[in-house]
Amino acid sequence: MPIARLDSTRLHVALKIVGIFASLYFFIVAIGAMAHAFNLFGREFAESVLETTSNPIVGLFLGVLATAIVQSSSTSTSIIVGMVAGGAISLEGAIPLIMGANIGTTVTSMLVSLGHFKRPHELQRAFAGAAVHCTFNVIGVLVLLPLEIATGLLSHASTLLADAFQDVGGMHLANPLRTATQPAIDALAWLVRDQPVVLLVVSIALTYGMLVAIVKLLRSLMLARLEQFFDTHLFRSAGRAMLLGLLITFAVQSSSIPTSLAIPLTAAGVLKLGQLYPFALGANLGTTLTAMLAALATASPVAVTVAFSHVLFNLLGIVLVWPIPAIRRIPLRVAERMGEWAMRQPFMPVAFLSLVYFIIPVTIVAIVEWMG
């Protein structure tokens, strides 16, 4: 191959790699801007809907709804911690909210999967990737919420752990990713004059555009080699994938970012569904560690207790589901069926997202409150 042609090829590859990182950066900015938009008109509502928690079922669906609105389990969990510390709700009332927040936080991955709406096979893989995370969290709630209602397992265990850690001080973590992206998010919000609807539309459009760019650039960079690298190194085993999810989430202090970044990789075929699954579970644990450090830094026993209940919920969910192959395969099978359904009926993901994260929670809460 002539030297000039070789240099040109290397330049094209280098530009594509730069393009991937630039697209990832603006993708993360778009996710952050989307969350900021929801916060602009959603945080007040989130606080108000979290106030009625005497019924655990109501608390569960309020947690789903509030977290779907603000698109951040960290935000809704911090609201819950503040309300418990202020005496607005009890620890027992907070635990169903925490469980609901775990389900609600998967809405971001669901929204990202919709970016592949016009490409059925990519939509199938992307929506299945989002669905496996959601399904696992739902199973965790189905197992642990009745157990908590019947025995108070999580509340008692988290209280004991909080007592043991009562004198442990916290620490403040630097967040380089937030530092790098926050100026761009602030600039985007400033350009639209902090209008939440406009910012939401712009962030969704930017997310979609960056998804298209990421997938096209990944395809052009020899996916087979990239897939082999993921298979032989980063995602070689379920344990390694789970640890990777935990570490990345702990580093960026958000489970939405790593799980959302994994969706376009799954859509492109770089990640298999079976590899994304443990990675998402690691992200579940990673976000609880961040919340724990924040709670320890407050030196509030109540905050630490709520944070421990969050850790225990996610840890017990993995311990009870993952070791049993028949149960472990349920989220995979459900996700595969949902992905196939999405490929045949592209509007199904939109309907599913609307029903699970908004319509059903609002309806359940309204019915229970009306009956009460």
C-alpha cells in the first residue's frame, strides 16, 4: 500500500476515533441536559408526590413516578433522605420509595433506546438492553417488597448497619465527568433561557443525533475487532462485567450514564444482551455506593440508614436472583421477547415507557388515594 494512502487511512481512523469520543461527550451532555430539563419543571412535583407514603404500594409507584420525572435516582433518593431526616416520612415509608426509584431510573435507558426507532434490528437490540435492566429491578421489587412488608427485613438490617457505622465520617468525591460536561449543559440551558420544554426537545434531538453518529462510526471501525476486544477483555465474564459497571458508575456518580452508553453499543451489536445484563447490575450497586458516601458525609444517622437500605435492596436482589440459573434467565427471556415485539411493532416501546413509568403509577396512586 502506498505511503500516502496508508497515511490517509490512518488519518481517517484517527478522525473516526475522535468523532466517537466527541459524540460520546455530547451524548452525555444531552443526557445531562435532559435531566436538567426535567428538574426545571419536575423537582417540585417530585417532592410533592413523595409526601404520601403511608401505603407501601403507593410509595413504590410514587418512587417510580418521581424518579422517571427527574430521571435520576440520585436526585429522588436525596429528596427521600431529606424528607426522612426532616420527619416528613418514616424509614419504613422510605424503603418502598427507594425500590420505586430503582425502577424509575431505568427510564433514561428506555428513552435512549427510542433513538433507534427507524432501524428495527437496532431497536430490537437496544430496547432489549433497556428492558433487561428494568425487568431485573422489577423482579427485585416483587421479591423484596412483600418480604419487607411482612418482616421489616430491610428496615431492621439497615438500622443495625447504620448503628455500626454511626461514627464513620464521609468524604467528598470529585466528579471529573460532571466537571467536563456541566459547562456545556449550562450553556445549552442558557441558550434556551432555561425553558424546560425547549431544553427537553433540544436534548432529545441531540441525544438522537449523537446515537446515530456513534453507531455509524462504530460500524465503520470494524465492529468484529471491537466486539472481540469487549469479549476477551472488558466483558469476558459476568463478574468482570458487573465489576466494570460498579466501578464506572462509582467514578461518574450516576448509573444512568454507563447504562445509557451501553445501549448504543448493544444496538450496534458490540455488546451482547448477556454482557449488558451483569454490567447493569453492577451499575445498580455503584450508584448506591455513591449515595452511601454522600450520606456518611452528612453525619446524619437517618441518612445513613436510608442509604444502607438502598445498598441492601440492590445487593439482596443480586444474591437472590443471580445464583439461581432458572430465575437469572427470566430477565433475559423477557427482554428478548420485548425486543422482538419492538422490532415488529416500533410504537410498542413508546407505549411501554408511557404506561410503566407514568400512566400506571399515576393511576395506581390516584385509585389508592381515592379509596383511602
